[in-house]
Amino acid sequence: AISSSIAVFKALSVDDQLAVLWYAYTEMGRSITPAATGAARLQLAQGLLNQIKQMSHSEQLEVMRDLAAQRNTPISRSYGILSINTKLAFWYELSELMVKGFIIPVPAGYQLSRDGSQVLETLKQLDFGQQITVLRKVVADMGVDPLAD
Ligand code: 45D
């Protein structure tokens, strides 16, 4: 179930990838404790998060789409050098900022594609450890590794 979820996720449209991540966060929110994500880790992503926080809503959306689409931008490259856990912490913090109103929200009526709903349903049925495995794999590949050719 894990490797097929990852494959189906990666085949989703960029918007559906962002929406599934967001819905996954809203489902898992209670299980992820801020302590677990590590303050030290977040510090490494803080500059990036501050930059995004100061952007307009449409720029924020563009940055997230660029990350998911692995478009080569300065922000995608800064993201690319983070460790996998820091990448997870980055997305976690973006969600927290969304909840607090600093980041563009997912439109209330957003309709996930059939594949998107299916990945989300599968993800919900996995245990926490397996959910982390899927999420790690998904966020690891976002952005651009500036050291890769
Ligand atoms: O207009 O360090 C759409 C542990 C449509 C411990 C949109 C951990 C069009 C160790 C694109 C939908 C393993 C627990 C708009 C860490 C449109 C450790 C908007 C784990 C506006 C870190 C879309 C941490 C938007 C974990 C705005 C599990 C989408 C972290 C935004 C998990 C989506 C974090 C966002 C997750 C999703 C974060 C911000 C799942 C973030 C998800």
C-alpha cells in the first residue's frame, strides 16, 4: 500500500498534491507534536518560512506549486538542501501558518480528483509510522537539489 500510494501521489496534478498534503495534515494534526518536529530543525527552515510569510497569497501559492513541480527557483534550491526531516518540519510549519492565517488557504470547495481522494483514503488507513514513511518520500523529492546535475 505504501509504495503504490507514493506512486499514485506523484502522478497527481501539482494542485492535488498540495491539497492531499494539506488534508493529510488536518487528519494527522493531533498525532504530530511540535516537540517531535524539533525546534532546531525548524531554525534551518526559518529563513525560508519568513520569506514565504511575507509574500502575497498568490506568490505563496506559486512557491508551493514550484516546490511540488520541482521547478528550479531560488526557493526550490534553498528547500533542496534541507534534510528530509527538516523538509517535513517545513511543511508542518507552513500548515501551522495557514491555520493562523498567514498563508493562503485551500479553497473551501476544492474538489480532489479521484486519484487524489484515493491516496488520501489509503493514507488515512495507514498507521502513524507508515504515514510518516509516505510523507517523507513525498516531500523529499520536492524542490530542487542544487548539487545534482
Ligand atoms: O487556489 O523532525 C490548491 C516526526 C488549489 C519527528 C490551493 C516529524 C488551487 C521528526 C493548490 C489546493 C517524524 C514526527 C489553492 C519531524 C488554489 C521530525 C492551495 C514529522 C489556494 C518533522 C493549496 C512531521 C495549499 C510531519 C495552500 C509528519 C496547500 C509533518 C498547502 C507533516 C499545503 C506535515 C500544505 C504535513 C501542506 C504538512 C502547507 C503533512 C502541509 C502539510
